[in-house]
Amino acid sequence: MLRTLVAAGVIGLAGATVHAQDERYELSDDVAGTARQLAETALESDLAYEIVESLTTEVGPRLAGTPQEARAREWGVETLRELGFENVRVEEFALDLWTRGETIYEDVAIVSPYPQPVYATSLGGAGSTPEAGLEAEIVFFDSYDDLLTFDDASDALEGKLVYVNDRMVASRTGEGYGWANRKRRSGWVEAENRGAVGVIVRSVGTSSHRFAHTGMMGFPDERMPEIPVVAVSAPDADQIERIHESGEPIVMSLNTNAGWRGEVVSGNVIGEIPGREAPEEIVVIGGHLDSWDLGTGALDDGAGVAITMAAAKLIGDLDQHPRRTIRVVLFGAEEVGLVGARAYAAAREEDGTLDNHVIGSESDFGAREIWRFDSNVGEHALPVMDAMARELAFLGILRGDNEGGGGPDMIPLQYAGVPMARLAQNGEDYFNYHHTPDDTLDKIDEDELAQNVAAWAMFTYMAAELPVDFRPQDDEGTSEDEAN
Amino acid sequence: MLRTLVAAGVIGLAGATVHAQDERYELSDDVAGTARQLAETALESDLAYEIVESLTTEVGPRLAGTPQEARAREWGVETLRELGFENVRVEEFALDLWTRGETIYEDVAIVSPYPQPVYATSLGGAGSTPEAGLEAEIVFFDSYDDLLTFDDASDALEGKLVYVNDRMVASRTGEGYGWANRKRRSGWVEAENRGAVGVIVRSVGTSSHRFAHTGMMGFPDERMPEIPVVAVSAPDADQIERIHESGEPIVMSLNTNAGWRGEVVSGNVIGEIPGREAPEEIVVIGGHLDSWDLGTGALDDGAGVAITMAAAKLIGDLDQHPRRTIRVVLFGAEEVGLVGARAYAAAREEDGTLDNHVIGSESDFGAREIWRFDSNVGEHALPVMDAMARELAFLGILRGDNEGGGGPDMIPLQYAGVPMARLAQNGEDYFNYHHTPDDTLDKIDEDELAQNVAAWAMFTYMAAELPVDFRPQDDEGTSEDEAN
């Protein structure tokens, strides 16, 4: 059944063309039928779950630049080959390694007025304390904005620990993350400039449990922090807030050994389902292989790795491949600054294949169900995206807008002009687990994961099969400035 | 209004008597009205929340025998005095101190086949590893029963780490705890007897998060373990189970510094609402002041401390005290073996006031709503308990049986013949937090806590006001053997 549909679909489509912007584009029955059949197969398959189970069990945490990330690359090469991908390879790149120290634990405590341990973790890129640790009074800021507008002339932060308390708002789209993340990315600059000896922030994220949320800081002008910067769990932040509200000065102690360890090797792992008619044209999908060190990176981003590998594998199992090549990229070193994504785009710039990327999309927002299909393509191609959306609707997916990005690792490609699609996941509880020890396999619902694979298989197949140029034509605008 | 009801109630009750077992006992309108009014006041009050907030913030974790537990006693004395309790005092007792080491963190990891850190914690009473830590292969037991029936003659456990995987069943009554706890209490004996170098158990408890569950082990014949014994979180246990099922041998490393630190001082804190007519007769209620060191002991047992203190305080605020004395005992060193409870019973044996305890009950099962009222009293007093239950029903409380205990710290008193009542709480999610870092204030629902105080105020008032002897009469049996 599947075989017949595909063969017919190919013939039927050979002469398809894209109509003007406001026209309705109709998929041939054959393409629509194959896409639907791929989805039905995906919904019955547990391949993605098996992949993420394998990655998170047999590799576990895989911080960028560590031997664990190197093991993840070996795992990626082996798994892609086992699944029948072609041109499987690693593209290495150099990386400055940052680690937490010898263990995942760091000692943070309230010293006075009420001595007690605090669950905390260094933020990525943070400096360490002196070897014996440090003790200082905190200066409590309700919000990052209060820190920004704090009187510059004052020496009130000299020798102090800056504490920033912004709370993150949970949402289906994750849109509260950027705002809450400002303190994580830039709090240290404000603090260090004013003589503070360290920074403590309420964890970004929405977990109510006693987990601290790590994540990379920002480094404006490539400046690196010399001071320690830690996040404390929400219950600990509540505790600090309560004590602060009582009016008592709070002294805290930190003892961390975080720091930069020199240049190491990271890499992207690549595998392909070569195209039948236009193998040089590339639909690029993927996830990132590295994870933070605290959890096993099941949601971030083992799921994305598994979803895109499984979707491409199901397409590869069709009796004949789609017209274009499907390239799965398992990006390295995403968490520490999209280093693999930048290396991938630079390598394509160098080998002259950047323009061969017809459309891109990354899965990097957990494992919940896809609920919206966004795009960022030339206006002439919107009727095609709308037609894809009509096919995706049976999975409970809405048509979104044409303003979105394709995921973090797609940003360098998007800036280079590659069109993007986004299969938006429900992120309502993503930040309950993200970047914490609690990002583990048991948080994945197998049915929702399978719905993801179904949606990705449909989209990827259609994008690789339809002879459509998704790029803006000369008279069309783009939304690429929205990407970051 | 409150004042009038109470005054009338006292007069009305002076002549009340208990009728035969199968007769219906009617509370006077005055007693019933005062009880109801106390409940209405309690439902509007946030006193218990303020108390548990104060304890968990200003003291925080308070492991038995540590300076933190001593601070908790100071807090208890101050708070009881502030609330108007009389005869506030500390009764000290000696305690053997066990601690985890210098920090709350312990290094546990899978070494092979897939190296990764594991979230784990020592069980109370465990020994330590050699200073450099230890590495050994695990022998995987699906259940404690499998370990018990493991071939004795074999030396298969010599030099190995014993791993026990029993899962706990969640229930409203918490009845899955005892079964799952066997591995925690006695696993080490079986392992050490067979030459194992350590024990690792799947955490007792029902948390799906990455928290290990601590708790005291059992020490048959006062023997103490020389080997390390740790619990791993449920996601880590799942990981170990998956690797085990793949057939690969698993080597794990432990580095712990747990151990016994010598004799120290602990103590019980006592405060009273002296009785109006029979001050020598004592209704004893309370909770335990110590907690495990990983969380701040909000549910276990800051809530119990707060509920019983608040209930007694509300009764103390009545225009006149009930007939009997209400004694609130904040027990020390419960978690480490009911040491405070035993000391309290022994002291009463010594001062000859054991028989003055007319009924007892402890709150030590979290902060969720009371849903059932159990008793363990002489049969002649059952109509009185049934009458109390009819008053409690408006709070959504069922009448339970006459077989129960009065809570862990009541066990020594119950063995000594003191009648018991139990205000059973909904424990469906208690073991999601219990004995983990996640037992913190934010887990308490203020409305459910207030319902608890309402029920405790009603019960405690009625028990102290009604001139009933709850003890079995000569021809009646008891259920005291059920207590442990």
C-alpha cells in the first residue's frame, strides 16, 4: 500500500508548480497519501523512544567538550549507520571547555541569620570562588531591572553578593524564558562592574522542586566573568526572599570550582537520506547532541535528536526516497553558545553548499505534542506551507505564522538566508525540567513523542518531495531579523 | 459569642456521663457549639502556617542531635511562650549522633558500562566508604524478598554492592511504606552478613523526581553497619534497571563520609494549657521537632508541630480552659528512632504521671486534609468517639475504626496503656516529598492546613472537656499490639 502510493506520488508531482501567493495550493493525492501513511506508521512506532532511551542511558549527561559528548558522537555515528543513513560523518570543531569542577555538587549555604544549606548550581561560564570559598552579605534585587537601574556611583555592591529574584512565567510557547533569562545572561556583568564578589539568582525555569537551573551566561565583547555565579532552586529562593522580607541582613557562603579548562574538540554528527532526483538540494533537520551535565538531557535535547532521526528513518524506509536529500544534523555544543551550529554554517559557507539548503528546522523544545506549524519562507511559498498545514491538522496541529525561527541551531543558517519551518511543541512544563537534574527519560510521554515523529515525518517528506523553492523571491521581504 | 458558648458549655457538661457501649452518646449543645466555633475560628486562621513558616525558615533543617535541632528547641520554647502556653520547658536526653559528613552531598556514580553521576544519599546510621571511596560491581535484586532468599552458601555477594529495587505503592493511608521500607531498614544486615561492601537501594517513597529518600535504618541487637548504605532517586534507579536489563555488568562508585559521632544532647519541648477542673489529667498532643537534614522538614514534621500548637493555642484563647490539661509535646529525635518519645514515656514512668495521660495523638503525616477519625480506646468509650466523629463530619471527616495508633511518637505511651486517637491525613502524595530535599514550605496548602487545625482543635477540646475515661475497663480488650 505504502509502496504504491509513493510511486504514484512521484509521477503525479513531477509537473507540480507553485501558484501565486493568494492561490490555494493542492497537494496531489499521492503526496498527501504518502504523508498520511508516514504519520500512521510513526504513530504506531516506538523508534524515537528507543533512540532517546539509548542516548540517555548509554551516554547519559553529555556536556559540550567533555569525553561524554565524544561518546555521544560515537553513539550518533553508530546509531545513524544502524538506521540506514548514508554519508554518516563527524565534522569536528574547536571548543573552549567550561566545567563545574570535579563533581556536579557545589556548596552554597545561608550563613546568617539562619544557617542552612541551599541547593544551587553554577551557571555556565561562571568563575570559581577562592579555594576556601567565600562569605559575603547579599544585596537583594527584586528584579534584573532593579539591578540595571541601581545607582552607579554607589559602592554598595563592593564586596557583596548580588542576588536577583525575577520569576519566570510558564507558557505553552516558552516566551517567558527570554525575559527571565536576562539575569542569567547579563547579571554578572552588572555585578562585576560594581565590585560584587559573586552573583546568586533565583533559578530561571518553572520547577517548584528543589532543583537549580543551569545554563550559559552571555559574554559581551568576549569578556569572561571572574566571579562565581550560581542559581538557587525555587524553594531556596523563596527562603531567601522570606528572610530578606524579615529585614535581617543575609550572609551566604559559596564554594565552587567552576571554570574554563582550555581548548578541546567537539563536533557535529551528520547522516543523510539521499535525494532521488535532486540529491544536492538539502532539507536539513536535527537536534543537538550535547546536554547540560546535571540531567541526562532527555528533553533537552535527546528528544529532538530522536524525533528527527526517527522521522528521517521512516522516510528512508519508503520504497523510494523523496526528490531531495534529507540531512539530519546532530549538533554539538549547542548549550554553550550554538558553537556547533555556527561551525556547520561556516563549513557550508566554505564548501559552497549553503544555498543548497532549501529549508531547515530543529526540534529542541522537549517531547510534548506538536500543536502549531510556523514557517519563515518567501511569500510565494505560503500556499504550500498552508497546504502542508492542512495535512498536519489531523494530528491536532494549527497553522501558525510566517515569522518564526527554526530552532536555536538553525539561527546561523537562517541568518544566511535559509528558509525555516517550526513544528511548535507544547512547552507548558518544559521549563519544569530544562537544565536541571530532573531532565530524565521518565519525563517523556511515548504517545506525545510519537505524535512528534508523525508531524516531523510528514513535514520533512513534503518539504523534500515538493519541487518548491521556499526562498523569498526578489520582490519579497523576509523575517530573518526575528530569529534571535 | 464564643465566650458565651464556652461558659454555658462548661456548666452544661458538669453532669455528663458515658453510657453503655451500644448506646448513643450525645454531646451537650454547649460542647458541640464550642467545638464548632473553634473549628470556624481555625478555618479562618493562618496561625499554623505562620508557625511552620517560622520553624522552616528560621531554623530550617534540624537533624536530631545537631546544633540545628538545639536551635529548634530554643525556637519551640520561645514560640510556645509567645503563644501563651504555660509550664514551658525542655526535657533533655542523651543521643548518639549520626551525620552524613561535611555536606549534604555524597558522590555516587555508575563507573561502567556507561559512566555517569547518580543522585543518591546515605541512609541514617550507615557507615562510610574508605576515604578514597570504593568501586564494585553491583548484584541486582528485583526485591528485598529475593535478597532474603538468596543462596546463603554462595559467596556471590563477597566484595560486591547489593542493589535492591522494590518500588513503593502510593496510597492515601501510606500503607505501602512499611513494605517498601524493609530494604531500607534491614537490607544492610543481609548484605553485610554475606560479605557485601555496600548497599544501594531504590529510594523508598513515591517521588518521580531526582531526589533520593533518606531515613533511618534498623539495628537488630544494636548492631551497627560498617558498610555504606545509600538510596538513589527513582530516575537513577530506572537507569540502573535499564542497564541491568541490557545484560551488562554494572560497576558503581561510592564516596561517603557518613557515621556516628558520639553522644550529644537532644530534648523534648513541652508547653501546656492547664486544665480548669482536673489539671492533673492530660490530653497529650504534638509533633516532632527534628527533621531530616536534606529538606527543611515542612511536611515532616513542621506541619504537625504547627497544627497541634495552633489547635491548643486556639483552645487556650477560649474564655475558660477545658477541664483537663492540654499538653503539647514537640518531640526531639523522632527520625532517628523515636528517641524523644521513649525518653518522654520513661520520664513519665519515673515521675509517676503516666496514668494521668487520658488520651494521646500526634500529627506526623504532612499537611493535607484530615479525612478519617480513628481511635484506640476502651469499648465503653466508643459512643463518645462516635459522637466526636459526628461533630467532625462537617469538615469532611469519616469515622474510622478503633484499631489505630496515635502516631510514631505515641507508640511508647500506647504500649504503656494510654488510649489513642488518630486524625488521619490524606497521604496520597506525602511520600513524594518525605525525607527528600523537596520537603519544603511551598508544598503546604494553607487551606488544607487550616482544616487540620480545625479538626485538631475540635478533637482536643472535646477530649479535654468531656469527663470520660477513655481507657479500657477491666473486661475490655485493647488493640495496643497494632501500634507498631
